[in-house]
Amino acid sequence: PIFEAKFDSNMAFLQKTKEQIEEDESRALKRINETLAERATKRQKLDEEVEEFKIHLQIVPNEDDDVYTEATPLAR
């Protein structure tokens, strides 16, 4: 029973690792097959989103910079 549990645990880990490797390979192949035009379009869209967020971003100065801690006694 102990050996079987360890064996099952190891097999589950190996299966998960195998699936993760396959997923990584799939992503890499997808990236390789992506054309330069698709990349440029994606980059442009991201840049536009960043600009949109910058419009709505407002930096608020924090005048209340006080930092304090409260001591909690661990033993009496």
C-alpha cells in the first residue's frame, strides 16, 4: 500500500509534467507560426489599451505618510 501510494503520486507528477511540456510546446509552435503582421496588430492593440489606461490614470499625492506598528504581546 505505501509503495503503491508513492508510485501513484510519482505517476501523477510525471503525467502532469508531460502535459505541461506538451502545453509549452504547443504555445511555442503557435508563437512561431504567428506572422509578423499579427504580432504588430497585437502590439498596436496593447499600446492603444495602455494609452486608454493612461488617460484615466490619476496620480494622487499621499499627504498622510505616517507609518505605525502596533506591538502585540506574545506572552504575559
